[in-house]
Amino acid sequence: MKITYREALNQAMCEEMERDDRVFLMGEEVAEYNGAYKVSQGMLDKFGPKRVIDTPITELGFAGLGVGAAMTGLRPIIEFMTWNFAILALDQIVNAAAKMKYMSGGQYSVPMVFRGAGGSAARVGAQHSQSLENWLANVPGLKVVMPSNPADAKGLLKAAIRDNDTVVFIENEINYGDVGTVPDGEYIIPLGKADVKRVGNDVTIVAHSRMTGFALAAAEELAKQGIDAEVIDPRTIRPLDETTILRSVAKTNRVVTVEEGWRFAGIGAEISARIMEKGFDDLDAPVIRVTGKEVPMAYAANLEAMTLPSVADIVEAARVVCGRA
Amino acid sequence: MSAEQNQGAGIMHDGVFYNAETLHQMHDSMLFIRRFEEKAGQMYGLKKIGGFCHLCNGQEAVCVGLHHASEPTDYMMTSYRDHGHILARGSDPTAVMAELLGRKGGIVKGKGGSMHMFDITKNFAGGNGIVGEQVPIGLGFGFSSWYRNDGRVTICIMGDGGINQGAVYESFNMAALWKLPIVFVVENNQYAMGTSLDRASAETQLFKRGISFKIPGMKIDGMDVLEFERKMRTAMAHARSGEGPILVEAMTYRYRGHSMSDPATYRSRAEVDEWRTGRDPIARIQGQMIEAGIATEEDFKQKDRDIKKEVAAVAKAAEEQPEPDAAELWTDVYSDPIEGAYPYPGKVS
Ligand SMILES: Cc1ncc(C[n+]2csc(CCOP(=O)(O)OP(=O)(O)O)c2C)c(N)n1
Ligand SMILES: [Mg+2]
């Protein structure tokens, strides 16, 4: 069936809530407004106000509520309208949810999902356009998931809700309206598994979230120029499926990583380091990282466009890494 | 108002005399904000403004009242619903419009957009996009005035939704503990996006939110600029006297949706009309001025035509500006950039 990314997320939540009455959804505007981005459309009607709950604008408080409820065995889905606002809740995510299992010597687990829109939206400026996955992926105890298309969104969110650990699930605001085919019936994608989105032999492009689409577009362009790119979407950032990436590098010997976020200690840095550690002999050229520019996001259209990676940037990087520039 | 001014045409409002000049200023400023916001809405519709754009139609009396009750040296900061406040403060409207359009001459060089208006020359410190964020920042401005003993008051504005953030109460406590010169102003427009006040707040009388911190509260009609200005003066005097912070709840209403993308289906037409036609702050002051014989209906019609022209000229001047220079991408990240360190210009590789 062809549905949007937002509908896929909605289906995942509805199916899991039908299946397990410990699952509830809480966040700002999730109920009566049907979600700021309409991801929870119709869920209040379906499940009622006890399971689809509007909160005041108090991110730290309701994130902590989720942690506490999860410690008693409920399975909260805590929605952040966007991940920018989750910065207020980082104490509960990083200091509580991620560490509780360890700190309690295994007595308490925190089976919950923190989810919402991440990455850059269009023209919303510095405080509403940023990528925080590298912050979160740095934390042991968290699993970090970022779907790039509707099918992955559904399959991964269902897995995240069933997972017995805390899953940070970062959606992409610009992808919400994207349409894609999602398999009918129960569809679950295990966490921690990368997906080869395009098979190729000349260069491996690793990209996640919205950048996966950019990488695929770049691969089409590269094909016209005689470069056959393989595109890998890790889908789960932590734990990272390095096996799939290393297998591809063994074949192509050349790698470009792509991310919207800043370069410093970014996802590309982690991937490059792992390839250097475990696949050094497979490399014919240094890994090239395509990243967002290291500036806060400006509002002006021209500056915004300069800040974000483009398809052309990826094409250029692939040409350079293949010695074709 | 001093005794000398207490002469000639004007309005005596609960013991305070407003002369004709002040009344015209307040009226014109409110009307300018209204027309400016309408223009911004139009420009958004034409896709000349992008992203999030939050208009303040209906809330003009709060913007103008705050400005008139304060000194230019007083500090002010607010949320993303900031156009009206910065305009009331006297910032260049062309620079504000250019900011909305993301142009070079924008008030923050096109870097901030609608949500991030700043004007240090007017002591206006944003323009903050994260709900509640400006409250601890305002605490810091107030602290600075206490530290320097500079006699300034900080006007720290938040929404009825924003007041629920935890950091607000941390700030209230410190402000009261150290008797900092701050007026916390809640613009209670009764909605936070689609959430009505009673669905988000256990205590809906927001002026009471400071009680457990011993912060006195005042609830003021924010649809009557004279009433609001007059009472706001007493709040300012309280903060300036060294007695500590005070909390003002301004009762107001936003006529438009939360932002340009919000159809506002969570409230009834009748409710909006009740405020819009029954309590409009511009119509109100016009009525008061006509009654006092200071202006006629025809004067106001003419004024409206003039202001519309002025706003159109502002929009035109802003639109004629180019986008920011590409080199601006790398400026303003640090005050003291370290040579060779990030951020650096450069190609992908
Ligand atoms: C921390 C945070 N959470 C959520 C948002 C999204 N958001 C933007 S405005 C808003 C509603 C705020 O309402 P209120 O404080 O009443 O101010 P108003 O918009 O009415 O002026 C929300 C939830 C945000 N910007 N920051
Ligand atoms: Mg409000």
C-alpha cells in the first residue's frame, strides 16, 4: 500500500496500541490538534484521552513522566513536537532513561520511545533547524533510530515500541509528506540493521534520514557519469550496523558519508573511524564526509541553502573519492 | 503625566492624564503594528516570507502599553511572537520587514527571520524560539541591573503556554530571592497553539503563579491600551523601587492562528468575533479619542490610509534589498574566531 511517512508512523503507533494496552502517546498537541505535524491524526478518537494525552509545554516534566511510567512497566511513546525542544528534556533522556538499567544493577528498565521531528525544516532558523543525533548516539543505554522512508518509518517504529530499552526515534519534518510503498500486514524491521538502498560497485555512500534520498538522487546522477554508487542507510545510528558498511567498503573501496548535521564528532566521523579501524586495507582513498556547514542555521534562503548538503555536494564528493574530479 | 501636561485636550483615565499627543502616538503605533502584521501575512501568502511566522493582531495594546510604560533603557525580551514588540519599541520597520524577507538589511542581517528579532540599540533582546527560554535570560538581565545598580527594569514577556515551563519557576524563585528588578509579563491570549488555557493550566489565574515565591501579581485588561499602560506603570515602579519582581497577566487575544500554517479550528468564530469586534484595542482607543473630541472618524480614516501607504513603502524598500552576502554565512559565530579552527569556509572535501 502507498502511504505517507506520517501515515506510516501513525499506523505503527495505532497497531502497537491496539496490540498492547501498556502503550500510550503523550506530548504537545498530540490529541485534540491531531499532532502539530498530524502524525497522530485520529488517534484521540480511536484510543480516547487516557491513552492519547495532550501536555502543557513542559518537555522536561513529561519526558520524566515517561521514564517513571516506563520503570513501572508501561510503554510510553513521548512525542517531542521537534527534537529541538527535547534539548530541555535531555536530563531525563541522558541521565535517567539511558542509565537507569545500569545504575539500578539491572533492576529497572526503561522501555519507551522518545520520538518527534528532527533535522532541518525549511526557513525556520537556528533554533528550529539542527541535527542532534550525534549527541544522542554518543550515549550508552540509548538506541537511536532514524527512518528515511515510509516503510522504514513503520517497521522501525513498531520495533522501537516493542523494544525493551529506550529508543530515540528521530523523524524528519520535511519527509512527513513523502509517499512510499509499505508492505501490508504486520511489518517490523529489526533495530540495528542497515539497509542497502542501491547496489553499486564503485563507491559506497552512507547516508541517513533525509540525506538518504539525496544520496539516491546523487547516485542517479553519478550513474550518468559512469560511476556506480552503492547507497547504504544505517537506519539505526546506535547501535551502528558496521558489518553492512564494511562489507560494502570491501567491494567498492571508496566511501562518502553524508549527514545534515555538523561535521565535528558527527555520524560521518564515527563511520570513518570504524572503517579506518576495521577496513583500512580496503580503502583506496580517504573517506570524504559531506556535512552541514558548521554554523547555526540562518533564515535567509541563500544562506540556508549554502548550509545544507546538496545532491551536487554528494556527487562532487563521490567524484573526488573516485579520483574523477 | 506631570501637572503641566495636565492641560488642554486629553483623556483623564483613572487619575492619569493622557494628552492628545501621547494618545495619537499610542493609537498610531497600534495601527501601524496591525497593518504591518497584515502585510506580513500577505507576504507570507505570496511565499516571500518562509518558515514560521507568528502575527500579533489583537495584542497591539500590550506591545504599545509596555513600551509607553517603560524607559528606552529598560530591557525587554519576548518569544517568537516578536514583531509587534520590536516595532512598538521603535525599531526601524524596514529592517524588521527586511528580516521577515531574509534580506541583507534585516534587523539581524537576515540571519534570524520572524522568530529572532533583536535590536540592541533599543535594548530589545529577542526574539526567542524555544518556549520559555527568554525567562531565565530575562532573569540574567535583571541580575545585571541589580549587580550594576543601573536603575533599569527588565520586561520579560512570555505566553500563557510558556509560563508552564519549569525554568520559569526557577527564575521566579531567584528573582524574588534576590529582589531583582523584573516585570514578568504573561501575554495571556488564552491559547498555546491549539491548547486552550484550561487544558494546560491547573491554575488559570496566571497572575497567581508567583504567589509561592512571594511575587505579587496583577491581572490587567490587555485590550485597553490606557488601562494597560497605566497599571503597567505601577508594576514598573514596583520593580524599579528595589522591592523585587512583579508578575503581570495581560488579558489579550490573538485574532489569527498560532502561526501562518494554523487554521485555528479549535475555537469558534463567535469567540473570535467577540474579541475582534467587541474588544478591539484600536477601535477602543479611537472611540475614546472621538468621545474626548481629540479626533474624528475622518481623521482615523485618513490616518489609516497614511499608515497603509507607509507600510507598503516599507515592504517595497525591504523587497528591493538583496539577500545577505554569501560571506555572512561564516560571520557572527564567534566574537574571537580562532585562526584555523572551525568554523571554516571550504568545500565538501
Ligand atoms: C520548548 C518548546 N516547546 C514547544 C515549542 C513549539 N511551540 C511554539 S509556540 C508554542 C505555543 C506557545 O504558546 P504561548 O506560550 O501561549 O504563546 P503564544 O504563541 O500564544 O504567544 C509551542 C508549543 C517550542 N517552540 N519550544
Ligand atoms: Mg498563548
